[in-house]
Amino acid sequence: MKNKGFTLIEILIAVLILGIVLSTVYASYTGTFRIIRETQYDTEVYGMARSALDRMARDLQSTALWRGAFTFVTKSHTLGDREFLRLTFRSAAHVAFSDKEATDGIALIEYGVEEGTDKPGYVLTRSDSLYRDPGKEQSPPGGFLLGDRVEALTYTFFDETGKEYDSWNSDGDVPVQKKRVPAAVLIRLSFVNEADRERPSLFMTRIRLPFNRPEVP
């Protein structure tokens, strides 16, 4: 009885078919995992953006007078090839982090962008300290992280007539800004898009400041 086996060509064809099947399965699995990672990242970024913008809205809507005048100052600074504004203002939205700290009062709040660490992009921080002496205008110590992987943060300030400004200085000589805060602030906050660095994830909100000047019109 003559034994029958596979020829070399048949074995090569079988290996080729097996390779095609395994490649298809691998591509399907890697595509699924990639979609899961992107979905998780988008969810995380959305959560950071919502938390940061909600906090900023509460702080800005609670801007408060200190001895007859507002404090609302922006200062430009550069990180890498990008320019950011450091925003400092007085607000009644103080957040106490310990039992020994007063739970209310007029706080000096500062929003700033700093260099990141092991992740791409920058980090957004919020400093909050009670200042009862108007002569102490230095930045409050410490701060906490509001979000990382920040690509850009820009502000547009509006006076009562709707005119736009790229900066604001309540200590300056511009009549519509002196001792006042803006009537509204437009915030654009974007985060690094890992899937496409050329198209960052952008979030926007416009905040109305209900009480923006010392005197009552």
C-alpha cells in the first residue's frame, strides 16, 4: 500500500492561508484595543475639561470687592513656543483644604499654566489663598492641579459694551478696566489629542460676571 502525504507546495499554501487568517485576527484585535484606548482617553479629557471649566466659572462668577475695588489682572508668560496668560483675581469662592483654614472670606485666586512632567502638553493649576491685607499682591503659595495634557488656554474679556480685550488690568489706567472686572469672559481650553496632535480637543465656555464695577450705575 502506497503512503500518501502533502507536497511542499500544499504545505506552503496552508502556511500562507494561516498567515492571512492570523493577520486579519491580529488587525481586528489591535483596532478594537486602539478604539478602547481612544475612548478612555477622550472620556478622561472630557472629565478634566468639565471639572476645570466648572471651577473657573464658579470662581469668576464670585469675584468680589476688596476695600472698594476689584482685583483682576492678567500677565503674559511664555512656555516653550506658546504664550499663556496668568489670571489673578479676588473672589468669594474660597476652597478650604483643612480644618484649620477659614472656610470663607475674600481669596486671591490665580490660574496658571506650567510645564508638564511625563505627559505631553502643559498643566493647569489653581492657587487659592485668603488675603486680608490689600498690600500683599504676591501670588498665593501652592496650588492644585486642575488638568494635565493642556495644549492651549486663551481668554477673551468683554466690557459692558461688548468690546473684546486680549488682556485685563484692574490696576491700570484704561477707564473701562480700572478697578473693575470684565462683564464676561470667554475661555478656550484645549487638550492634546493623542490620535492627532494637529487637532487638539477644544472646549469653550462664556462666563457672565454679574457684578463688575464698584459703583452702582
